[in-house]
Amino acid sequence: MSWKDEKGWHDKALNTVEEAEGFLGTLQGDIYFSPTTYSQPHRKKEFVNPSLWLWQDLDAVDPDKIRPRPTVAWESSPGRYQALWKLPEALQGERLEAVNKHLAEAVHADHGSWILTKVLRVPGSVNHKYPEKPKGKLLWTDGPIYKELPQAVSDVLNAPVSGDRSNNLWMIEHELAKAGFSIGEIYDLIKDSPWNKYKGRGDEERRLMHEIALAMKERPKYSGIQLKVDSHEDVMSAMMSAPGWLIEGWWTDKSHGIVAGEPKSWKSTLAMDAAVSVSSGQPFLGKYPVHHPGPVIIVQNENADWIVKSRMAAISIHRGLGGSILPAAGNTWSITWPRPLPIYYINNQAFSMTNSEHRTMLEELIREVKPVLVIFDPLYLMFDGDVNSAKDLNPALNWLLWLRNTYQLAIMLIHHWRKNQGSTKRGGQRMLGSTTLHGWVESAWYVQSGEEIEIEREFRAAQMPDRIKLAMSLGEMDAAEYSVEAFVPTDEVKDVAEYVKTNPGKGLKEMSDELGIPTRRLKRLIERLKEDS
């Protein structure tokens, strides 16, 4: 936010829309906002984040009469306008500024309105430049979202007119059709371009629309990403092998999955333990080897920053990563500084999987740090749809799969169980929301709290192991104290033996539901009973 008063210009960096709205109510004078966001709290070109938006100060140019039509437009004062255009993919740096400059020229915007650090008037705010102090007015927010031009088309449109106009016009129409532009979008782009050889003719619109329709007929049946088809021979001869473990016995390498359980059941702490272990190469829970250590990204919307810091410090010290101060020769001391870990946090930024800007920014971070594990905590605060709807969930889950496959990393999603489900169902069946979530996982931990933490592990690519119990403790508040001990409970075989004795003739499925033991592990326990007898 920026504002101008009798003392001059002022800037204020804010972290959320809610914070900005609250701050807005305290301001007087002329009030502005930056249409870009920044990686640092300074309105400087080098800190501008990638953006899905273009912007222009149109001055006296009526946004209702220009092409391309703005996505959002408002009147900043009587007869003066400003506008935004939304893109399908974020642009950054020089590319963002260059495209915005071309737009300024196309719509005859005010000089310099394309610069990266430009500020625009807040729609509806008072304009103190005039004695009557008029208020601005929002005109519309539902304009089109624009596609980026194919490079070949962009090059021709921005070049001086030369050569065969007919061939170049056909190339523009054909390439835009192939890229998925609609007839109306193509018409708007070429009508006012210098390549429109029909400009000014009485039959201009009919001629252009006829040519565009011909180009649309030649559009490929399948546009965009093509499906890759492999023969059986291709699959069987490919040099593939099982991925192995990221954390032995706990998470398969480059897999996607969920850590689910009741609230306050240590799910986030277990995920933090995994982050410290994977980033440092130290054993998970102090016991289970990490086979592919590397950077970790944690995206979390639930815990306060001080809680994250306190728990990560306690876990790091538990792994011997906290540094030390020891007496040395004479009256000197030997200081070992804490080992820096390649963990990157997006803490309490209201991250949303359904926000395209957030997804783009996270992908930029992934490309930069090349993590082996990304943790999202928790799902219900990162998803704007209905978790009970497979239709709503699928786009988010498919995006997570795309991340995993594109960047070859593991994905860990923290989630909750339903309320009042008892303890008889398998952990995956107790998860809040659509059963799609259970079918989606490749690795999973289902966490149940009590005097001890009990964890059921599940893998798509490996046999379901025995349940694990954890004795865990954390220090008070900011105390960096953490202890954990993992052990396999020994009473499951006895539970099955007692159940078989008192419920003769019960089927495997019924036994599984009532004991809360998955059928695969139940079969192994029954085999162990037979061996013992």
C-alpha cells in the first residue's frame, strides 16, 4: 500500500489481504496499491515476484472501448481510468515488464504505467487532486483471462510490416487457432494489427471471420499436452527399478501420501522429525535410516512461528545438530555452531493449492532448491473446496501428483480423521473427506494418540508392516527438549488369538473391521498363530 499526504509519499508492506484491509481504514489522503507482490518489504524492481497480472493507468482512455478488454477496470476519478489484465501463467522480471510495455502501447496508456513498481489508486478511494474530492468507482471484475501468445506470433506482431502480408496473416490466424485461442480472441488480436490486409474495407469483418474459421478447421483434434502411449515392449524393456526407501520402513522414495490422525496427535511433530532427518541424513526418530537425504520444503498454515521454531530446535538437538560449548585447553572454550539444514519454510502465508499464483510461486521455489521432500500441513487449511467431494479434490490431488512426477520428489500431506469414528476402522478409512484420499496415497501414517502414540503404516509398493508405538515427550513451551522411543507392540497376536477363540467362524473382512487391523497384516498374524501352535 502507498499513500500521499502533505509530507509526501509513503509505503507500507503488508502480508495478507485482511491486514491490508485493516490498514486501509486508518489512512487519509490519496491511497494506492501495487499490483505486484514483493519478496522483501520494499517496493523495488529487484524484489518483484512473478505475477499473473498486467496493469495500466489508462488516464482518459475508456476501458470499455479498448482491446484487449481488461479483466478488472475502475474509474479513479470522473473520466479517468485504471485496469488489470489477468494471464493464465505468471510472468516475471524483464518478461513481465516487456509484455506490460507492449500492452501500454497497444491501449495508449499513460506514460510509464507499465513499470514494475507502479502503484494504482485503490478502487473506491477518494481522489484529493480535485476540490470536490470525488470517489473512484469499480466498473467490473469479470473480464477475460488472457492466454500468452505463441512466440512466432509475438515476433511477427511486434516486427515492422514487410514481406507477404497474406502469408503472415494466415500464419498468425493458424498459430493462434492451434494454441487454443477462440475465434473472438483471434479476431480482436488481428483486427487492429498492421497485418490486417482488409482494414477499412466494407467486408472487413466478414473476410477476417471467414479466414479465422478456416484456420479453426485445421486446429489439431487434440491440443495442448499430448498423451504418451507406450507399447508393452517399451514398458518391459525400460530400465526401471523400485524406488526404494526415502526413510526405511516409513516412506518410499519419491512417493506421495498422507499423515492423518486425530487433532493433537503429534502429526506435525512427526512431519518435522521427518524434515530434520531427511535434510540432515540423521535417522528418523533417532532410529530409522534415511537413504536419500536432501533439501526439504515445509508449507504450513496451522502452527504459530514460535511453535515451529521451538519444535525444530528440540528435534535438531535430539539428533545432535544443535551445536555445543565445551571447555578446552586453559581458560578457553570450544564452540560448535548448529549445523545449517537445507529446510525452507512457507509459514502461515495462507497458502492455497487452489490459488494459481501460490502454485506458481511454490514451483519457482522447488526449481530453485530442488527438494527431495515437500510437506503440506494441513490439507483443510490449504484447500478451498469441499473435502467430501472427489470432484473438488481431484484438481488439487492431480497437481500434487504433477509436482511429484515433474520434480521427482516426495510429497507428505498432513490431514485429519473424522470425528466420532471409534477405533475399529482402518486408519485410511477414518480420514476426513472423500474416499478418494485413501485411494490416492502411496505412503501413509495413521496416527492415534493415547498414553502412547500408535502408528499404522501403509504402502502401495510394500507389504504393510506391524504397527509402531511411540513414547514421545516435548519440553514446556520454549524449552528445546524432545525425546522419542519407537517399539513394536507385542499384543496384536494375543488380540487375534483371543478374538478367534471367542468368535469362531468369523470371516477375515469382519475380523479386520472389528479389530481395526488391515486384512493383509491380519493374514500374517493368523499365519504366525498357526506357526506358534
